[in-house]
Amino acid sequence: MKGSMLAMNKNKVVLASFCILASAVVFSACRDKQSTGLEYARNMYDPIAYNPDQPNKNFANGQTAQTPPKNTAPVGFVEDDIYPNTKEGYEAAGINLVNSLQLTEKNLLEGKHLFKVMCSPCHGMEGDGQGHLVKIEKFSGVPSFHDPEKASSRGGLMKDLSAGKIYHTIKYGVNMMGSYASQLTPEERWKVVLYVQELQKAK
């Protein structure tokens, strides 16, 4: 009899403790509606590393994002400077630069995606020079890749531009078109070239 009473008292103590704990949790959660409540493993929520735009006292200029050292390049952006941003460099690239990527469905689809993101706002998804920014009159004079009469500002028809000339233009830009050297890796540029050459064949 005495043992059963002790067991009952023990159960009551456990139940009472649980109720008190549950009440404390509910109370702390409802106290501040902006609060996320108790957090487990706080360092999983707050990263130790600095964000690029955060002030950083570890550097003399107080910035986290630092300018890369001279003569360095991000991974995947190894460049050759054989063909400079000149008329002569453009013509030489047109003759000598050859796309090392195969015309596969995968490369073409990736090139199409990159063209859609980077180029279609001006050039249009069909390469007709009627992209969104042209239609709202932000830019004008964007040539069509497949119009049999549209000439490049640097000579020759747009539909006849070689892979090397297209690549050179993506890398350096021309007229109102800026350079995409920092947005697209060399391999990505060649994928865009593959897609542009398909657009050149359209009628």
C-alpha cells in the first residue's frame, strides 16, 4: 500500500513538472510575437563568416569584399589576350577562333538558357532584335541575327558572323552592348555562340 502511494506521488510530481515546463515554453513563445522562441544550436542560424557587404575591421579599408590582386582570375575565367579589343583583334578572332564545344543538345539548351537570361532583353528570344527593352523603347537599332539584309556595324551581314566574331563581341561588347566577360565564363560564351549560330540559320 505504501509502495503504491509513493508511485502515485512520484507520477504526480513528474506530471506537475511537465505541466510547469510546458507552461513556461508556451509563455515564452507568446511573450514576443516577433521572437522565434528558443533556438537550438545558435551558430547554425548566425554564420561565423562575414557577409560580403558587412563592415570588417580586419582590413585597412574596413570592407569585407576586397578587390582581387592584380593578374588573378576567378576559377573558370582563364582568358587568353591574343585577340585584343580592337578592329584588328575582332577580325583576327573571326578568322582564327574556333568553338571547341560540340553541337550537342545539352550544350545548345544551356546556350539557349544563357542567351535568354543575358541577351534576349535586347536581342529577343528569336534573335530578331525585338527584345523587351527594345519594345519599351529603352534601346533601338538592335540588329537581327537572321535578317538577310541586316549588316553588322563592323561590316558583313549579321547572319554571316563567324563563331570567333560572335565570341569576341560577347567578351568585349560593341556600341551600346557592354562586355559580358565578367558575367559569362569562356565556356558559357561558347555555348551562347552555339545558340546564336542556330538563330542565324532561322528564316
